[in-house]
Amino acid sequence: MSPSATYDTRRDQMFPTLSPDDIARIRRFGEAAAFEAGARIVRAGDIAPGLIVIVSGKVEISQDGGGDRHETIVVHGPGSFAGELAQLSERPSLVTAAAIEPVDAFIIPSRRLRDLMVQEATLGERVMRALILRRVGLLESAGSGPIIIGHQNDGDVLRLQGFLTRSGHPHRVLDAETDSCARCLVERFHVDPHHLPIVLCPNGKLLLNPGERELARCIGLVKPIDGSKLYDVAIIGAGPAGLAAAVYAASEGLSVIVLDCRAFGGQAGASARIENYLGFPTGISGLALMARAYTQAQKFGVEMVIPNEAEHLGLAAGDGGQQFRLRTGTDETVHARAVIVASGARYRRLDVANLAQFEGSSVHYWASPIEAKLCTGQEVALVGAGNSAGQAAVYLASQVKTVWLLVRGVDLEASMSRYLIERIEAQRNIKVLPETTVTGLDGQGESLESIRWRNRQGEEGTCPIRHLFLFIRADPYTDWLTGSDIALDGKGFIRTGATAGQERHPLETSRSGVFAIGDVRSGSVKRVSAAVGEGAQVVAALHACLAGRGRQPSVPQSMRMT
């Protein structure tokens, strides 16, 4: 378990004490409750009843310390409140709360907690900041959430670790060979070493090398979809465009559901540092920026179904073409009056025969601290010439011996922002190889040992490289729209506006009531800020669409988008 710097540096903001006046103002959102000394209020892995505001008595918050130990995080007294981000969306608690004295309290359930955030702006800001910082503390301390047990650098361990990291979910990784606690758990559950990795979920359930969706179900990240509910809008994709649309639509009173097949953040979430996004003069990591948007969407009541994949879009039967029906990868159904496609794009794979052999363990599409740790002190190769490639190269250069940046074009000028080019030029351990492509990969098992390359002059060579990063031009994620009557351009991007049909809104597809925004849209500007702008812009068109389908606006036009 690691110490959390945030617990020390921002403790007052993490654990504020509300004044009697504050408590009087928020009491209307909750219901009275009392607990005897020794009572367990909530156990890690169980759904918490909501935010617990303590009027008298003391509540201890603890997390698993390994084995039969538990570690006390904080003891809440009168005026404090127990809870963290999981309580915003009725997800299982990451910590255990127990009364160590007789406690009088009131409990604010998740739905009313969101009401508090909106109706009591100043108090809501203090509460929200505390919930976010508590999650940061749990992430830093790595003492709660599921435990992944497997072999170091194993591709499946990295896959599960990457998924939880991108989902902003605390977790631990224990090496099955060197960690005594890991060996103990493997023996206790009689796990064959060939079945590693395993995941021990907070609810006590053991998973054998699970997929991301199975893991998400077990830890409560994703819940079953209510197939009988009719949403105002279903948004496919939780990148910058999709999350922006979700925030603006939900803040204006629309019921919103968001699906994404991987994790929130999209390609932007993979950016090590974004330095030209308005309002962040010191820059911000893509994951941090997207995590803020994800939390903001949940604050307004957006229902997140991640990971779950949209597989087909059609009309609901017997409704005169006024409702859409989405079928998901779990064979569930979403009904919505309108649909926003923000499914983005995915980095293109190399056209190399044995690429799949090394993906996950030696070939990466993400440059996070997890991958950087694997490569510390080594030479790595990175293919790509866009901003994401530049950001990844600069980040990796701070961790590795040398970054070989392979660029198909003559230079970086045509595709990368000037500030990134200058930063790359200033990094002595980033070597740019223009007009160069990877032609082959060599290695044993999942371990890459060298890459083969060729430049435009026909020169060929081999480099001893164990880790290859791919940030190549992206392909639109539109395969799932086959048979949905949505017009695509020659490269598979979605046509909108005049190119999709007559009298179409600029963001509307060839199918009325279906919109496309962000990178998946034909002709879009491939920048985070442009995607966010389209997410905001589409909501105005959405209102007009819903009004035409009989949905009355809950927010007057004059008050929207402020």
C-alpha cells in the first residue's frame, strides 16, 4: 500500500467539517438514521445507502490492509460526512464505514445528492471537491478496489490494469512470484498458475483472467440496462465529444445514457499531456481532463454503461419511426428518442503479419505510467506524427533511454502542433526518423525483441527494441452501423449536414434524429476542443428534434447553454 500525498496536502478539503448552518441547509435532502456503536454501516463492495452526514458520534472509514488487517483512513465526527465518488451513481463502496460510537446522522441518497449539487451551489462545490479528492487519495494509496494477481509484465495483467486505470478505479496489482500476499491468495483459492491472472473483487468473488466487461460487472462499474425505459438521447462514445454532449444535455433536464465499448476518455484520454486546451495554462493529462468530464456528467445524472458496446441501431417496432432501438454487446436494449454517435476513431494497426502476437505486452496504443514503467531505461520505438504521438514521445522521453520516432512523411510540420515539434527538438533522447516505416517484428512468445524498418531511400535495418508504441492515423469506429442506413464517406466516416441529405442540420446524419459529432464525423477537425464544441452545439439541434417528436423542453430556450 502506498502513502497518499493528497491525504497530507489537502486534508482540510478532503474532510471538511460543515457548520450547523450548513447542516441545516442540506438536511432537507436526506433522511434521519441512527447506528449503534460497533455497527457496520457499509462494507467495501456493497452499495452504500448514500452520503452519510454525521450529526453526533463517530464513524471510522477503513480500507483493506492485506490479509486480515484493515487500515483506518479517517474518523469522521460531528459535521463530517462519509462518502466518495461511488455515491454519485449508486456504485459499490470502495471502503468500509463503521460506527465506533452511537451515531445520529442523516443519509442523502444518490439521486438527492445530485439535487444537492445543483440546488446548493456553494455547498455542493465543497462536497463535490471532497468526493473527488477522496477518490484521488484512494487511487494514490492503492489500498482499495479489486486485486489483480498475476505475473509481472504479463499482457493480461497489463490489460486489466490499464482498464481500471483508464476507468479511474482504485486497484492493486500483486506479483504472483514475489509477493507473499499474492502467493497466499493463490494457495487459498487453489488457483492453477496457468490460470493467472486472477482478480479478487471487493465483494469476495474471484475471477479467472476476466474480460473487461466481466470485471466491470463484478465491481459494479456497469449495471444492467433498463430495457423498458425511454431515454431522450442515447450517446455512443464517451470521448470529449460524447461527454460534452452528455453534460450539456443532462444539465438541461434531458435523460441521457452513454455507452462506450472501452473506457471513458477516448483517444484524448491516452494523451500524456494536453497543453493547448483553453483554460489550462500549465497543461493537463488527457485522463485527468476526461475524468473531470466523466464526473461532471454523473453529477447531472447521466447514466453510464461502460464498457458495453453498441452493436446495431434501428427503429423501435410499432412506434411510427419516433423511437430508436440500440442493441448492445450484452444483448441488452436501449430505447431513445434521439441518438448521438460519438464513437470516435481507433488508432490504425500496423500492416505486419505477426502484430497480434505482441499486442498487449510489447506493442502499445497507450503511453501511461503503466507502459512507461515497463520501458524504464530502455530504447523504445514510436510510430506516428500527430499530436498524440508527439505528446506520447515527450512523455516517454522522460522515462526511457531513447525514443525512436518513426514518421512516414518528410517531417512533422504537416500534422503536429508547433509547440510539440519544438519540445521534441529540445529533447536530446528523441530521435526522429522521417520517411521511415516498420516492416517486421521479431521475438519469442509475447516478447518483442527487435523491429525491422525501411526508409524511402530503400535502406533497411533492424533495431533491438522491446516496446513499440503505435499512434498512427485513426480509422473511424463505424463498423457497428452496418445495416443502420447511416451514410458514410469513402473512408468510413459519417456524413452529416448537406452531404447527408436535404435540410439536414450540420451535425445530423442521413437518418433524421441521429446525429454524429467528433472524430467519427466526416470533415471534423481532429482536436479535443473541436470535439467538445460539437458536443455543445449538437444539444441545440437535439432540442429541436425532440420537440418535433413530442418531447416538451424542461428548460426554456433563453436559459439554455449558459
